[in-house]
Amino acid sequence: STTTTTTTTPAPTITSINGAISGSGAIGSQFTVAGTSFQSITAATTGYTVDFRDVATSNIIATAPVDFSVSGNWADTLIRATVPAGLTLGATYKFTVTTPSGTSGSLNFLIVPSVSFSPSTSLWSQTLSLPSPRQGIATIAAPMGATTFLFAIGGNTGTPGAADASKMNISSVYQAMLNGIDGSVQNASWTTATSLPVNRGFAAAVFANQYNSLAGGNTVYVLGGLDETGTATNMVILASITSNGSIPSAGTTGTWSTTTALPQALYGEAAAILHGRIYVAGGNDSSGNPVGTVYTAPINGDGTLGTWVELTSLPTPIAYHQLVALGNFLYVLGGEGAATDPVTNTLGASVQDAVYYDTVNLTDGTLLTTWNTNTNPLTTAREKFSAVGAVGFILISGGLYNGT
């Protein structure tokens, strides 16, 4: 007798869009879908589509194009596609993947504006000052629906050169609503939010929501830093942000709590979120010396962090630098390569202008290569500055550097 075995390929399943529980992007922008049973194809094939559907009717409004000239853009567990034309700005759609085996369940996808940016036309203007002077502040911008809130977390009030200045770290947290037209602080004054449970200066901070992680809520993370004794810590603190921009008070669900600690105590480090994971690079260790270690941990659905994994180290130890995530890349910019007093306002002897970058493996969060040194360094070596990534640009401002 002959036995016949029939193998049935299961319908596709979507687990994330750009590493998040919900997708967002402008028309024409690229996005990455992770899941299972997409089946690998190398050319446009009947029955294989990535679709944006009406929320109410589930009717297909537009189908996302896939560039099959790039190998691996439609693999069994990963699809790279482009947000199609014909979608309404500000609208949320159901997002699905279809193969001959069936159609996946849906995730939400928000269509955002396509923003242009010209550095040469940007003009700086002063807005509402913080309640008191400080340095070593951890800051985040938290977009929540149509409103964005700005948080200034902890910091140091020590005087450069004064005894015990590195111990003058504080726990206060201030919040302000941003004006969506001109970016200014909209409040008449900064709002005092629920303080950190401990003092922190020179810590790093990031903000996670449904559009950059698998966490369904809005969560701020404060990583490492110096405590009230001037000692480096590996503690990671998190809190939920409510719809009005507040942090629940102590003893209330969602207030400040701890999650998986960093593998080592750090301050003056830099952090960023990419594809649902937090990355931490460099910083000073407990002895005050810069390190080149790089760590990553996944953001879980409940907002906690998974296990930290050590990745390929930076080419050199560095602190007081910046880490920026753009596309599938991480960039490390500038910083100080020697041990220095954290409260000093004097430029260090080992300040650098180097820019390092690496590609992130979107499947497991690891780095695909050793860190590359960009052939075009910063125009000025600097440390303790700010850097943000937006619409394909990295904007750097301030810090300690030689020059005007």
C-alpha cells in the first residue's frame, strides 16, 4: 500500500510592525513586518499582498509595494515594504498580510505627515525656562496622540569644582506640554510630576509606546546614572504616563518602579529605542572610567524589560556622547574618551569628533557588523551635547567644545 502525506502551510501571522504593536509611517516611507508563515518569494506573485484595510469594513484601500530587487524583502518571517499612496493623512488602517494560505490577523497602522526639514532655515527661540538651573538632566519627548509632552528628569545641581558636586543629584521630575505649531512650551509654568524614588544625575532616558515597541502603554525609562552619594548605579526605573501627561503618584499602579537592571553600573551613557528594543552604549563605569560596551534588551508587552545582552563593543571607550537610531542603524556621536569629573564645565583632553555606526539585525536585535567609523566626522569635537534624529537628519546642538 502507499501512504500519502499532505502538508498544509499555515496562514501568516503578524507579530510586529517596525518592532512595535502598531505601525506608523508617512506615505512613501519604508516599514518592516515581522511574523511567521509569510513564505519566501523573490518576485511579485499572485496571492501575496501586504494590505491597508478600512477599520470599519475591512475592505482593502491600498496595497503596499515590495521592492523585490532587494534580496530578502519578502522572507518567511520578515517583509520590507513601502507605505502606499491613496491613504488618508491622520487615519488609522487595519494592516494585514495575505498569502495563498490565508490572511493574517490585523494590526493598526497610523498614517503620519511627511515632514520636510531644512537646517539652514531653522531659527532658535527661547521658551519657558526650567524651575531651577541644573545639568546632567535626562529628557524625553513623549508624543501621545495629538499632544506631545516634554519631561526633564533628575539632574545635578552641583557647582563645577566644588567639593561633593557629583553628589548633588536630585529626584525631581518636571513636565510641560508642547505647542504643536511652534514647538514652544505651552504651559504658563512647568508642572511638578511624581518624583523619582531615588536621586539621579547623568542618567539616560527613553520613551516607549505602541509605535516603537510591543508595550501597549506609554512608558518612560530612566537608566543608570549617579545617585545621592555620587555612586554609579545599574538600576533601571520605569513609569507609565497617563493621557494628560502625568505620572501616577507613589503607591499607585503605573508609578515609578524598577525593571531588569543593566549588566553594569553606568553614568554618562547614551540610550535609544530601535525596533522594540532599548540600546545602551558607552558611559562611565563605577570607577569613573569610560567604557565601550553596548547592551540591548527587549521591551515586553507589559512594559518591563527582558534580559540584557552584550553586543559588539564600540571601537573606543566613550562617555558624554549621544546615541541616535535612524532606519535600521545606530549612530554614536562625539563624547569624551578619558575619565573626567562629571560636573566639570571644562572640555576634556580626550574629547572626540568621531561618528560610529552599525546595522541592527531586525530579527534578533544584534549588530550585523563591527562598528564602522564614518568618514565624515563631526565638524567640532564635543561632549555633553544633545542630538536627535528626524526625517533622515541628525541635529546636534550645544555641549562642551572649542569654538563659538
